[in-house]
Amino acid sequence: MRPELRGELFQRHDGNPILTAADWPHTVNAVFNPGVAQLRGETLLLARVEDRTGISHLGVARSVNGLTDWIVEHDRNMVPDLASHAEQFGIEDPRITQIGDEYLIVYTGYSSDGPLVCLAKTRDFRSFERRGVLMPPEDKDAALFPRQFEGRWALIHRPVSATPRLAAHIWLSWSPDLRHWGAHTILFSAREGAWWDAHKIGLCAPPLETPRGWLLLYHGVQTTAAGSIYRLGLALLDIAHPDRVLARSSEWLLGPDAPYERIGDVDQVVFSCGWQLLDDGDTIRLYYGAADTSICVATASLCALLDWLSRHST
Ligand code: BMA
């Protein structure tokens, strides 16, 4: 690692990557981009598992300490309905929001018309109740807030429009029942030109409630002569009115640097679908996919992240 990066806010776990395809009980190509939940005292990762067909399903790994001794559950899988339009080419990138003892999983369905946003519910990560398509293609990188606002659910997502040129911004939409969505509004746009988050951005983990507002982790994609670089930055939304953006980081916070982030099926990718605030109220554990190949974890202090954002905001 480059010496100047040692002071980074997110500290990579020494045991990274914590999970790879070799940990799976059957032959798969790659495991990455897990959603995270706490279930009966254990950390549960719902990972994107790409078979050697190229199609992904979601599979469970669990650990008592959330860092080591992972048990991969061969009978706890959410598999795509390949006969449906929405999931014809697989399911990917789950974001998990816990409401009471229910878990709402917002995931990407890979349809024949491109990615779209789907919802499923579970209590045990063994049986999954499909709740249908929330947003038509092309749309992905979606997650629900963990509470309602004056009786309405709020969803962050990332539709793509083709005119006047490809634009991929972060949007907010509202629903009374998790079924009918409206009042769509852009939360913030991809920057332009040379910026690290030019042209294409998307939500990573579900919004995290903090004393200063909803903390958002989002990814930005920079296009270079050598291909795309996926990095992570932060934004902050008003706690009562999440359509108000209070801050957005000018710099990225975590980008590909370790060899397992730089080289893989898709080089130069750090991509996250889940983070956890630990019981001390300050330690954030970020689970992320590295180079679309393996699963890693890094930790940071919530206070330090919020301070950093207030000093590096546009
Ligand atoms: C995004 C998603 C992620 C993937 C990333 C880099 O568009 O498809 O699943 O990790 O691209 O390939």
C-alpha cells in the first residue's frame, strides 16, 4: 500500500479478502458485493455469487465476530427466477434494511431489458417472499430507509437516461405501500469532466441514521483511458427531510489500492452494498466487493467520517 494512504479513514482488515470463491461449497466464479444484516447474534452477509454460467444468485455467509470463521450456508440461497422477465439473467447487489424482525431486500434483477429494482422480504434468509419490481429498467443501486416519513417509504435509486447523453444520477422516490412509487426527485447528480464521480454515481449501502443526518455512502465512476475506476464517497441528508442534501464529499474516501481491489474480474473496483454501526455507536464496518471477485471489510469511526465530510464538502 502506498505510504501516503496509511492515514485513510477506512482501515482495511488484515485478513482481506475475508471471503472468496474458494470458500464456497460448490464451484463458483466469484463472490462479491454483499448486503449485511444482524441475525440472532451473528453477522450475515448476503453475497452476490456468480456461477460459472455468468449468472448471479445471492448466497449467505455468517460469522459470530463479523470478521473471521465464516460459515457459508449451502442451503440458504436466493436464486433468480430465470423464467421471469425481471430475473432472466440473474439477481445482484442486495441492500438490506431491517424493520423489526423483517428484512427488506432491495436487489438488482437483470432483465432482458437491462437492470431493474426488485424487492423481497425475509425473516430468516431461508425463505424469501418476492414483492415485485419497484422500478423499471434501466435502474439499480437502490435501498430503502429504515423508517417511514409521515407514513411514506423512501427509496434511493439510480435510473439511467440516454439523452442528451448518458446520465446516471441518484434519485429519491416515495411510496405509501412499497408498491406504488411517485414524487420522484433527483437527490444529487453525477459531476462532470475530470471529477472522480463524473457521469455515473449510485448509492452503495442503505442510509445510516446519525446525529447529523442520514449518512449516505455512494460510488462514483471515473472513466480513464485504461477503463473505469469505482470509488466510494459520502453525502449527508436532512434527518426529517431526506430530499435535502446537507453535504457531499468533494473527494473520494476509499478507492482501489490493495492488489485484491486493483486486479480481478473487473479491475479497479471498490463497491459496497452494506455497512454496520457496531454497538459502541461509533465503529462502522464496511463490507465491500473487491474487483468483482472477492469480499473485504474495512472499519472507520463514524465521528471521524462526519468530521471529514464537514471539511471536504461541496
Ligand atoms: C456496477 C454493478 C456492480 C459492479 C460494478 C463494477 O454497475 O454492476 O455489481 O460491482 O458495476 O463492475
